[in-house]
Amino acid sequence: MTDPNWLTWTKQIQAIAQNGLTFTTDPYDKDRYEQLRDLAAEIAAHYSNDDAAHIHGLYAAEQGYMTPKVDVRGAIFRHDKVLLVKEKVDGKWTLPGGWADVGDSPSVAIIREIREEAGYDAKVIKLVGILDREKHGHPPYPFHAYKLFFLCEAISEKQDILHEHESLESDFFSLDNLPPLSIGRVVESQIHRCYEHALNPDLPTYFD
């Protein structure tokens, strides 16, 4: 599944507008780029049936040169079971992870996410893959994003999950009986690909 044309185009228009706003010093050009950004938001709102003010806010909050966002996900296995966390936002399950924070290396980011969302201290074993979010069956998203999948290992017993975090609980699930997945975050094929690397860590990193 790939993004519909209107979403691909609005992402490109928004990126052109944001990059222009980052570098221009001409007030007239600044106004034109702001109009272009507003046009991208209006198109996205029309086709997605989302609130226009919400999309305007998302676009206006972006600063600096536009680059893909980075989402990190960690896969921990026990025999044929995978550690998943239940998301507050939709009540469905995903590999622990989220957006990488500025100042964190990718491995530090995923270790923090696993601790906060799943309640385990962990170590990173290897980078499984780097994927373009648009190419793997995820639902449409306003921004371009890369997804980094890490094979990890739990090095502690389970601790309490931080109550203010996005996840409700964590548990291990059989790969043959996965719960409903939060497909904006992970799809089943990605979990199984991570398991292939758990069985054979010498497999090469895969990427788009």
C-alpha cells in the first residue's frame, strides 16, 4: 500500500513551503511560502476529512529544513512469542517504540521506549531494517517517515510502566496468535521479519 496521490503531493508541497520559509529573507517570498503551506493543509483536510485547523497546526509547528521523521521500534522475543504494548490511543498492540528524540542516538531512543512502554530494561542486539513508512501497508500519515527496527533483548524483570506514557500494558504474544495490531505503528510482516533475525542474527539488515 502506498499513499494516495493527494497525500504524496501535499507532503511535497508542505516540504517545499517549509524549506522555503527556513531559508528565505524576503518578506514577499515568506508570504508566498506561507500561502503554499496553507494550501497543502487545505487539500489534506479536504481529502482526509480531518479538521483543517488541526492540519494547519501540524504544518505550522514544523521548523527548519524538512526531512523524514524517524520512528524506532524494538522487537524482543521469548521462544516464539513477541513483546507487544497496548496503545492508549486506539487500544491496539504494537512493538514498543516511537519517534526518536533530538539528542538521542537510535539505540538510546529504543532502549528508553522499551523501558517506558513495556517496563523492561533492554539492550540492542542488531539493526534489523530501515523502512520507508509509505511502502509497507501503513495507513496515510501527514509526514514522510522512516521506521528503524531493532532486535533487542530484555535484561531485567518487568517493572511498572510509566503511567503518563502512551501505552496501557505490555505482554508476550505467540506469533501464530497476534492481537489486533496498531497498523499505523507496525504491521504483521514487520514482526515476522524481526523474528527471522532473532532466529538467524547473521541475516543482513534490510532496507528500502
